[in-house]
Amino acid sequence: MGATSNASPAPLNSALSSFPSLKALKFTTKQQELLIRVSALALIYVLAFVVRLFSVLRYESMIHEFDPYFNYRTTLFLTKNGFSEFWNWFDSESWYPLGRIIGGTLYPGLMVTAALIHRILHFFSFAVHIREVCVLTAPFFASNTTLVAYFFGKEIWDSGAGLVAAALIAICPGYISRSVAGSYDNEGVAIFALLLTFYLFVKAVNTGSLAWSLASAFGYFYMVSAWGGYVFIINLVPLYVLVLLVTGRYSMRLYVAYNCMYVVGMLLAMQIRFVGFQHVQSGEHMAAMGVFFLLQVFYFLDWVKYILNDIKLFHSFLRITLTCAITVGVLALSIGTASGYISPWTGRFYSLLDPTYAKDHIPIIASVSEHQPTAWSSFMFDFHILLFLFPAGLYFCFKRLSDATIFVVMYGLTSMYFAGVMVRLILVAAPAMCLVSSIAVSATVKNLSSLVRAKSKSPQGSGKPLSGSKAAAKASADQSLPFQKNGAIALLLGALYLLCRYAIHCTWVTSEAYSSPSIVLAARGHGGGRVIFDDYREAYYWLRQNTPPDAKVMSWWDYGYQITAMGNRTVIVDNNTWNNTHIATVGRAMSSYEHEAYEIMLSLDVNYVLVVFGGVTGYSSDDINKFLWMVRIGGGVFPVIKEPDYLVNGEFRVDKGAAPKMLNCLMYKLCYYRFGEMTTEYGKPPGYDRVRGVEIGNKDIKLEYLEEAFTTSNWIVRIYKVKPPKNRW
Amino acid sequence: MECRLPFSLVVFCLVILSSTVRSELVISSVEKWVDLHSHIVRVVSFLKVENQGPYDVSEFVLAFPDAQAKNLATMLVIYLEEGKIIYSEFPINSTKPKSKQSNMTFYPVTLPKKLEKGKTAGLDVYVVLTNLLKPLPKEITQAESQLLVYTDNIYYTSPYHIRNQSIVFRLPGRIESYSEYSEMRLVESELRYGPFEEQPPFSYSPVVVHFENNNSFAVASNFVQEIEISHWGNVQVTEQYTIIHGGAHLKNGFSRIDYQANPSMSGASSFRTLVARLPPMSHSVYYRDEIGNISTSHLRGDSQGTQLEMELRFPMFGGWKISFSIGYSLPLHDFLFESDAGNNVLNITFGSSIEEIVVENQIVRVVLPQGSKDISVKSQFPTKKSQELKYSHLDIVGRPVVVLEKDNVVPEHKRYFQVYIYYKFNNIFLLGKAMMLILGIFLLFLMCILYMHADLALSKTSSWEEETEGRK
């Protein structure tokens, strides 16, 4: 940016003189800057999209992981049957026999967005399949996020910082992890909505314009419709307002922005059935309401102060009003909570504030790997240089404190805390990290380049300014501040190096770690070639084709969405873990003896049982490794199941030394049925489990109430048929 | 036999037909070969026909029991005179006078040359039958082989007197049991009955063969082929299959360890791969199903054709079902020709590209380019024809689609049957879409230019406000 504004018009003129027709196109410096800015932004836009296509190139255009399959299935339903049907959809294929009211228990933003894009494309007669739209929704919104990041950066600092922010967020691994092609999840559009809401709100605070704050209310509405993470907005924004109040930065602009955004945003958010009246009834949303009333009190006091013109009188009035307001507020809150009108905080919210809460109280939340506290290494993995740039950016923010920078500092600090509590919330922190870091990069580079440029104006500056540090050192030898230019160049090169490393790291992480669909597994074979394990789809497709259409499949809840979406069969539990008792029932069945489990399965009308087993291939996230969670969740509701029964001296084993209950429970039997006859590795005894690295303890497994129906080619998925009850006579 | 029939014109004709027929022709010898190697039954009968009547005869009647006629996929008749092939035809085209009483279906064959009195001619009848092999037992375990039963008439079913005949069954392997007759011989995998002498018309005596057959029993219950023509030079073919293993059903579940440990002994009747023979020059081949790509397939190509070896998602056992689709592109000039009247002639081969498969219901959808006119279809066999419209990328009026539907298609259809589609297409339409795109992008840029040059009303008011504020 700096170099362009310095370009002298003379050489440009001479260069253009050979093209007389182009002479008319001579740009002014401002136009050049605009051109470069727009083209850089366009390139970033494309880059953000393209870098997320690794998974499509490596594998295929497919939906990834678990939750996206549900989203895909609902989107398919939406495009086929229309919005009204979708909104009133009672899904009897999941949570058998309870069923699930889909319209009332999901955030429809993502599905509606994809369906809308699909419809628009079809309106322009591009006959694309809805699957392609779903696969590419997340990259498309990631591209849009870069634009928002640009404008946000421009709003809080300058357009240079905006460009850097856009570039950083385009390839930030923390964000890419949830927005690669195929990862069709709420977060894909929600981060866009989140950043958009924040940007519009900051813009509204900066301008005091009703239009911007109305826009931010609509941004908030979109966010509410897309992801449960909107709770972060509805708590961060009041917190920000509170901080501005406390630091004496209250202004009419803030008053207009917050009131409009809160009231309109709240009313709009109530239109989402899943959210409903939570904005006025749930403890998580009370902070926003409290700040709303506080603002009114503040405004009122301001007005009274203006009317009274008497400091003493005003102070006493202030005291009375404040006491009254606080008493009324506390009373309302306590009465609301006591009467049950205001619901207490949910477990997930608690576990955010107290990281150890879930571990002790809600095993179902703790069992999810993405709800674990973040490891230090994954911060490094997901943020790389942003981790170092973040504090530097904070420094610059504090140096030039404004309403906007205060917001971004608060956003950064709070989201960093949440990112530390839960792995998946690194995603929320990613935009903040990029924004704050971009300020650091932009400010540093700008300062340094202005230094370098100031020197190059000296008489010797006719040479190549960046050709070599030695020549530059000679040039600057006679300056008053020795090594200043030299140091600036070195620092610039250092910054360049860092940014290059960042780009390389991000590309590597994207291609290696975040582009696997996790439905199809790939491994290196003996010859170095790629081996594909497509067992999941093999099993789901078998279910889809060769079981009765009304068959009920019991599996651990992880696979529920995939079975309904790909297998098209009814499941007992799925990834929407709304009913803990039901999941505990399945957990209990899995950890009981076969004849006990049979009773449970008959009571649930189960026809098939599906287990995931990695003992042959060494696929470690299988059901045996998840088994202790089944025991814990089952035991949490049914005290018959006791965790110590499955452990030997507190150790989880599957070999000969395993607990007898472990060796005979349903899960063990189903995973290891006839595995004892199988030789998995050369030089190892038959029945050698490659995940646990032991020979299994019970090789003589007989099934009485179930029979093997299907096992995939690498044994990863095993399906058993539940035999019908025997005749009594 | 005929006197019991109710009087109607059709029956009356039949009476006349069969009575005249019987009086004149005699089959001096017939040898019937029944090939039971796959799940498609192929029967070749070598007949020698003698005209003993006083007149020349121009028609010969073939008779089939209804059970066979119902499952008759295709038939080919070759007429020989003194050992030379004179003419071959497909009598399936001809009308079927049907006598309800006798459970017979008759196919009159018009002879290419009148058979003069006292002369003898050869007639080779090649018949392809489906759905006639019944598994017995109906359910088998994974370790057992599949046994099939075939029932037929030991005598050649014919409205004519037969002097000398024999029937031969060619079997793929072990024979479990078979009907005992005095004149019979079993040599390796060939079971021969006969010769039987001097049998009156419609002689019947059942013969049952119970034998082992582990060949892949692939039946496509549904097969939709979409052929999309682009005058830019490409033909895109998409084939959707729903395939059922039509053999003996699997009992007691599927055990992977048995299947892996001893592939030859376990699941002998199952099949894991299907081979599709695509036309030469096929490219951009894909193989996928509703939930994504199927990564296990091999493609081999040579000048004769392209061979796609598809490994199914799971091995197919009796009664199991799978559906998938394959697609490929072909160069247009191999299939599209120009007739003298300025028509485009599209020459497509009917039938499935998968080897040795029975298609219960085939639908071919030929998608012609937008703007095609005067469409007519010529096929050598009866099909249900209809037309509809398809909207694809950037279509405004839609592409005309010719839909052909046919039941009971066997590989023989691919070999002999062609379909010709005539239509008119003005090549100027080729440019339509390109022009549309250019126009669209031009409009976009125009809007951008207008937007950049337009003064936005909002900024104007704000500057006005600043001005007024400044004045104050």
C-alpha cells in the first residue's frame, strides 16, 4: 500500500506512452490504491474459497463428519417439501419411539440459507444438486467472512489493517477447521453472522446511526437462526456497553445502537422456535436485559442532571434512584428465578464458566471430544503466529483507544478465555485473533515502511532499496540514527518471513489435518500408496438397501445422524443429545449381559444393532474406546450399571485380565464376535486387537439372542440382527 | 381340441391357421439345446421342416407354453435352405394370436421364400428366456452352493408332427437330480434326452433338472439410461441401476470372517464385481451412488471398448439389493449422423452395458439439445414411447426428451437392436447460451459502472446536513 502512493507519475507516463490508447487510463494515486485494494480483496476472497477445497480434491464432494449429515438431511427435506412442511416436520426416524420435532429443535439458518442459494441458482437455471450447494456453503461463507473482516478492520483501525485481517482470516486454521468444503455445519455460516453482527454493531456505535444498528439487529437475527453460539453475542454486547458506561464513554450513539439492536434483535430472535421466549425467560439472556434497563436509568439520570442543574440535589437523587433500580432489579431476578419464570443456566453454560463442572455433573457433555478443554498445542496449531501477534495487537489497541478498539479487545479476551475452556470455541476466537493481530501487523509494517521510505528519500536512495542489507547498511552509515533503516528493513523482512511461515503452516494444516471427511478413512499402505477405508458407507448403504424400511437400528449416539441420513433407517438415539435417559438406556443395553440387553432391545423394538470396531485396522475412535462413557452415562441414570465393575484396579482392559463383566457385556461380545479366529498381524496370536495392542480375553463368544447380519470389509462396522422372541410354547 | 373353443373371429382364424398348418408341414427332425450356464436360459432349436402338403407354404408357426412366452426376452429365427442362411428375422414383432384354452402362445413366422411342396428347409430358432430358473432350496447359508431347478417339456412344443427329436441340457457343473427317461445320457455336464420318434403335435412330458449354478444372478429391477446430446461434440451417458441378486436367499446372516478366510468355499453364489463394457473412446467415467463415490473400480480401455470393473459396496448375496449409477462421456461423431433430408440421425444401442444381466424394466431417456424439432423414433422392436421436457443448465424452453421403455431386456438386445432417432437442429442455437452468459456478465459490469457513477442519495443528504450545520 505504501509503495504505490509513492510511485512517481513520470516513469509511469513513459511506460504508457507506447500504448497511446492506454494513456487515457492513467490512474491517480488514489485510484491505484483503490485498484490494488480491490484486487487484493478479490484475491483473498478467492483464496479463502479455494483453500477449503482440499477435501473435495483429496476425496470427493461429500458431507463430512456427524452433525453435517443431519443438516444435509433436513436441507434435502426443505428443498423437497418446502418451508412450511419443514417447519412442522415431526421426524419419526430418530429417537424411536419418542420422535423429534425438527422445526422446534433446530437452528434453521443454515438449511434455509442453503435452500435459498439452491433456489436462486435454479432461478438462474443452473441445475446444481442440493448436495453440491451444501458442500460449498461453508467455503462460500468463509469467503464472505473475509469481506466482513476487511470492513471490520477498516472500522476499528484502517483499510490496511482490514486487508491484513481479511488475509489472515482467509487461511486461519482455527476457522478452516470448521469451514472446509463438506463441513456443512451451523458454524460455517454462524461465524460470518457473528462477525457481521459485531461489525454492524461497532459501526452503529461509531456512527450512532439507527440504520446501522437496525442492520446489526438483523445480523443478530441471522446469527440466532444459525447457531446456539448467539448467546456469546447477547452477553458480550451488554458487557461491552457496561464497560463503556464504567469507563465514562457513554454517549447518545451507544444508547441508540444498543437499544435498537437489543429490542429489535430480541423480537426477531423470538421468531425462531428453538429460541422462543428465552430472551426474556432464560438466565443466560438476563445480562442483556439488565444492561438495557441500566441504559434507560442512565439516560434518565442524564436527563435529570440536565434539568436539575444542582449537583448536591442530583447526587442525592442519584443515590435514591440507583438503590431503587438495583433493588428492583435484584428483586425481579430473584422472584423470577424462584418462581421458575426465569430458567437457571444450562449445563453447557455452566461448563463454560467452570471447566470442571461438566466432568462431575454431565458426562454426556464431557464425553464429546470437542467439549474438552483446549490443549496448549492446539492453540499453536490453530493460531500459529497469531498467538504472538495478539498481545502486540492489544498493545496497539490500548495505545489508540476508541470505542471500536475497546470492543475488539473485549471480544478477543473473552473469546480467548472460552477457547481455552472448550476446543470447539477456538472457532469463535479465530476472527478476534485475526483482527487484533492484523492491527499489530498493519501498524508495525506501516511504521517500519514509513521509516524505510523516509530514508530512501535521501540522495543515495537511487539504488535498489531492498536489494541487499549490506548496500543498505552502507547507505545508512552516515545517518544520524545508525542502523535505523537497516533495522527497519530487517524487521520488515522478519515480518514477511513470519507471514510466509503462517501461510505455509495454514496450507499444511488444512491439507493434512482438516480436510478429512472422517466418513472415509485414508491410511498409508505398505507400499506407500493410499489405502481407503470406506467401511462406514459400506455399512450404511447395506442398511439402506437390505433391511426392512421400518427397521430400528440401535447404536451409540455418535452414529445416529449418519444412520438416518445415509442408511435411511430409524435410530434410537442420535447426535441431538436432548434426552439423556434415552441415551442412558442405550448405554445400559450396551454394558449389560446379552440376555438383559435383549429385554431392553425388545422394549425398544430394536431390529439391528450397529457397533464400530477398530481392532482389525487400528482405527482408534471405536466403540470399545468409547465404552467407558456408555457405562458412565448409563450408570448416571441406572445405578445398576457401576463403572468399577468394568475396571480392574481402575484400569480399563480387554485382555485376559479384564473384569468378568467387561468380558461378557453386549458391547464386548458384539465387537469381538469371532474375532478370536482372526489373525490381524503377522507374528501375533489370533484375536490380537491392534488398537489396544493386546490379545483379547474372551475368544469364545457365543451369541444367543443376536446374529451377525453384516460386517464391513475391514470390520470397522459390524451389524447384528436381533432375533425375534422365541415362541412360548 | 379346437372344437371346444368358443366361437370368435380370432379363434376361427386360429383354427383355420393351425389346421392348414398341420396338414401340410412336418418337422422331420429337431434338436433342442438348452444352455443353463447363467441365469438367462438360452435355447437353440435346429429344425428341419418338410412340406408334405399339396401347396406351397409361406408361414411357419412356433409355439411356446405361456410360462415361457411370458418370460421370452427375445427370439431370433434363421431360415436355411440347403445349408445357406437365407434370412433371419425377429418374429417377436409379429402379432400373437393367443388361444386361452391350450396355454400356448403362437408366433407365426413368415418365411422369406415359399416352401415348395415336397421340399425341406432348415429353421434355427434362438430363444432367450428369463426368470425360469428357480432356486431350490429357496434359502441357503453362506457355505452352501446354489441349486436351481429348470422345468421344460421333454418334447419340442410344436403344432406340427415331429418325426425325430432330442433335447440337450448344458449345465455349468454338478447335477443334483434329473428326470429319468429310458432314452437319456449324461456326459460330463451335458444331459441328453432322446432321440424320440414320431410324436404327435403338442406332445408333453415334463423334464426337471436340478443342478448347481453359482454364476452371478444379477437382475436389474430398474435401469434408467439417460443419454444427453450436446452438439458441442459430447454425449453424456448416465446409467442408474437397481440390482437384485435373484438367486437363493441368504439364511442365517453374513459372516465376514468366513467370507474372508475361504472365498472359494464361502458365498459361492455371491458376487462382488460387475463388469460393464462401455463403448470405445469413453472418458470421464464415474461410478457412484446416493451417498457418494464408490472408490473401488478399475477401468481398462483399448480400441475395442472400455471395460469398467466395478466392485460393489458389499458382496451381493441372495435377495440382497444394491443401487448405483455410472456415467461416461462419448464423442458425438460416433453416434450422430446426418441424413439426406437434413435430419440428424442418432444411432444408439439399446440395452445395459453390464455383462450378463437381466433388466426387468429399462427406461432410456434421450435428451436432445434445446431447440430440436421434428423428432421421430425408429426402433426394431416394440417399446413404449413418450416425450417430455428436461431443464438443465441455462435452459429456457427445455430440452426435448425421448423416453423409451421396455421390459425384460437381456444382453442379446444390445447386440442386435438399434434405435434411430431423427430430429432437426439448427446449429445457431449452439451460440444461444454463450450469448446469454456474455449478456449476463455485460449487464453485471454495466450495473457496476452505473453504481460507481451514481451519487448515492444518503451521502448527499449527509453532506447537506454538514453544510447546514456549518452554516449554523
